[in-house]
Amino acid sequence: MNVLGIDGGASSSKWAVLDAAGTVVAQGRTAPIIGHLFNDEMRSQVFAALDTLLLETKPYAPAAVVAGITGLDAGTPEAQQMAAYIGQALGLSQQQVGVFNDMDLVYRAHFAPGEGMVVYAGTGSVAYSIAPNGTVYRAGGHGYLIGDEGAGFWIGKTALRHLMRWHDAGLDTALYPLARHLYAVLGGRDWPRIREYVYGGGRQAVAALAPAVGRAAEEGDETATQVLLQAGRELADLALTLQHRLGTLPVVLCGGALQVSPLIEQGARELIELSVQYASSAEAAARMALQMLKSEG
């Protein structure tokens, strides 16, 4: 007997299959799967990515599935639609599929309800805590058009703003390691090429620039260093905002953006005490599926 856990994100999605003993049997990564099913184009993209993931995992014959999807909340029509789609594809009943907000999974991968708060930095960012009674408290997580400070998109966008200011001022950008690393990812240094990369690729493309900022900082680029330190401070500020409501709780900083540079953690520690962990949300989802299966039995 196997179970499947899905961690649907804005830059990519991850999955994990566990056996009845809780051992990881297989895991993988697919295209983004998000809960923004606002129009036909978005729905088409999301369900195409979901089809690929389900095709990869169907041979493991999961007996239960739990999915955590960014931008989607449990119990909504969108969550019910996605749960039904997964169930139909894998031949599972409604009771065998659970679809939740991705941050529920991230939180439960690190804490039991009421024990702490998580600050997550992936493409976007949010501070998140679940009370013992199940009430959710959050700060941030409002999406890249409003916030998501300190996360991958914010890092890429902030670095791009510096690059374009240098470009507009007529400065020799070859003097800046940050410019060199950004140009390498952008595929050119003229505005038409940069515009095509940014506005053709959107949020994912801008977030994909974050590792270039990390590489520039490793070479001693001061602008890149300050961008990454500020990213950490922005993430810490989310935790401080939530602490004003909940009081002092242990804080875990996690998410893929942290892999860009240790400077992000350094900047966060300037403002708040925290620990950094890398628990897999896909595995946490699979363990929830396993528990769900056992409770039914």
C-alpha cells in the first residue's frame, strides 16, 4: 500500500510516494500547480501540469492522496474540483483525497498546532501559524502584485531594478558582477531582450533570477549582498508582524529561496531569533495521507 503527497508551488511542484511503513518509495518534480483557477487559460495550465504528475505517480497505485496547493484553500469549490479530478484520475473516492492550502502542509511539517510559526520563502513569502483550535493566523502571502517581500520573485525583481537603473544612467555594467550574472540568465543586455524575458516569462522567470543574485554576492558584489540581506530582514518582519498578534513563539524559516544564499538567513537573524529547516512538504503531505488512510481503517 502506497500513499501520495503533492506540494504544488508557483515555480515547480514536488511529489512523494510513501509505503505503509512511511518510507519514501519515490519522489519527483513537475511543472507549477497553483490554485489560481480564475480563467480557462489558468485552469488549462494547472490541470495539464497535474495530468503529468498523476501520470508519473499512477504506477505506484496510491491508496490515498493529500495535496497542498499554493493559492488554494481547503473546502473551496476550487479545492473540491481539484480533489475530484485527482480522485477520478487515480480511481479514488472522495474520502481518499484531501486538498489543502500548501502552507497547512509546510506548517505541519515543522510544528503541531500552537507550537510555533513558520516563515516560508519560495517564489512568494508568508508567515503562518495554526492555533490549537485550528484557527489560521498569517502575515503576508498576498502575492507578487502586492507583497511577497524577501522571496524569490522579490529578490529577482529588486536586482532587476538595480540593473535597469545602472543601464539607464549609462554606467558600465560590466563593472558589476551582479549585472554579469543577470545578463547570463536574461540571455542578453539590451532592453528588448530583457523585456521579452521578464514579460514573456512572468513571475517564474523573474524568480529564476534569484540564484544569479546569490552567485554575484559570492563574488563580493555589494549590491547583491545588500539585496539578499534585505530579503532576510523582510522575511523576519513578517514573523514580527505575526508575533504582535500571537506573542513570542518559536520561528522556523524555510523554503526554496533560502538556497539562494546564506545571507538571507543572516539578514533575518539581525531582527529575530529563528531556526532554519528544510523538511519536505511533499513528504509531510504523504504522511498526512497515510494517517488519513489509517484513521479510516
